[in-house]
Amino acid sequence: MEQRVLGIDVAKETLDIALSDGVHLNHGQFTNNQKGHEQLEQWLRKQTDSRVHVCLEATGQYGDGVAEYLFAQGYPVSVVNPARIKHYGNSKLRRNKTDKADAQLIAEYCLREKPAIWTPPPARFKDLQALVRHLEDLQAAKLQESNRLQSGVQTSFVVDSLTSLCDFLDEQINQTKKAIQDHIKQDEELKHMQALLVTIPGIGKLTAAKLLGEIRNILDFQSARQLAAYAGLTPRNFLSGTSVHKKSRLSKTGNANLRKSLYMPAIVAIKYNPIILSFCARLSESGLKPMEVIGAAMRKLLHLVYGILKTGRPFDPKYINPTQAFS
């Protein structure tokens, strides 16, 4: 029997699907909620007796529900970095950009590339991610309202309203920070991993929580380099022939939340983390610009995070090659 794959293009409210065996193609659309997930699974059972390989892009929380539901029903599920699908589409000279066409492209990619099977993260990591992302949303809202308050507005009602709103957001931020730490304290594994991470100069308890929430299960990554690629912190080179030699830049194709969580810790680590301090000093001496050095520090810091979580040993500045063994 021919292998069948199901490509799913995920949107907030809908799921466009393409079922393919490489020759025949069936399209459909379902609502992106529990009822729609059940209807999709019923539709799949009518189409074939075999377990279809399901593939979708890693689009954040919108795709989590259908991925987890179909996985629970016994379907092999792959959750793929959107950049891979995009590059695959470019290689096919794809011209159409519709939800239906995207679902078909994902199915074609799955048939050809046979991506690795995904496993849902443990609930503790998923809940932690939800908490830290909620905190970031609250902090962004507080910054926005504070900027409005400081913009020169003088109408008393507006000033009072903005002040009250900022006070409310401050309260919510403090409560969420406490909820994050309470969640970690109630789970021995999270508690242990946070304790390991805070031994790294530059990483505090809140940053450790953000990293654990975004990385989720460290065992999902085979190397520090793979984790850095997931965060979009790998260099992107521009070389062609003898005439094109542009400076390397961060790929920024990956988890933006994880990348953002490392920026300020990297700034601190450049000053106080002995491994990263000496590493960045060499980079500066070689002519790298400040932002390039910070990007390299973020990547190095993530390598340290990987090594420490993998080995279960706290940070040791005297350990000669703490990250090379995991690259």
C-alpha cells in the first residue's frame, strides 16, 4: 500500500488539509477546534485504514491542539520549522500562495523528506511556556501604556485611566512572576533544571524559566548546534564565487521568543561570565562589530545552557571546553 501523508495548513480558525499518496490528492477544510479535530479524524478513517503520516508547520499554539489530538489517536505527526517548508517551496518554483496550496506543499514535503516524528512536550513545559509568554504579553502592554502616559497627554481623565491601567498591569505582572516560580517549585525536574541554569553567570531565575518554557524538553535536541538553529542563532553566510563575500548574519529563522530571552542575559554574560567574556574579547579583537559580538554571545550562552542541562552539572568556569563536546 502506498504511503499516505496529510499536510495541514494551520490558521487561527481553520485547518486546510491535503491528503496525498504522491499520485492522488484530496483537499478539505475543518474548523480549528475540538469538534473540527474530531471531524478531521473521522474523515481520515473513512479515507484509509492505514495510519496517515500527519505534517504541519510549527506555527505556535494554533497548531498544538490538532497535533496533540491526532498524536493521541495514534497518528505519526511531524511538526516542521516553517523555514524548511518555505525553502522547499522555493526549490519547486512555487508561484501560488493560498491555504489550499500551502497544505499541498506541506504534504509534498512530508512525502519527499520524511521528517522526524514529533512527540508532545510534557504538560509541565507547555504550562510553563504559557505562563512566560503571558508575562511577556503583559510586559509589552505595560510598556505601551507607559509610553502613552509619558507622551505628553494632559487630559485628566485620560491620565487617570492610563495610570490605573499601568497599576493594574504591574499587579498582573507580579502575580504572573509568582505563578511562574510557584509552577517550577511544584515540579522537582523543573526546579532542578532552574537551579542548574542559574549557576551560569548572566542567567537569573526568570530567564531560566523563559528558557525552559521555550526549549521545553532538552532531549528533543541532538546537539547544541541544533538547539542554536532552533533559536535562529546560527550564522547565515553569503558567499558566491570570488566577488560576493557579505558579512555573516544570524539566520533569525527559529523561535523568536527563545532568541529574545537571551539578549539581555548575553549583555550581562559578556561582562561577568568568564567563558563568554574571553570569547567575546577575541571576537572584538578580530574586528567583529558590537551587535555581531552580542549575537555570538547569545549563541555561546545557549550552548552552555545545552551542555549544563544535558550533563546535569552546574556551571564550572574551569571546565576547558564546556560546549564543544555538545556542538
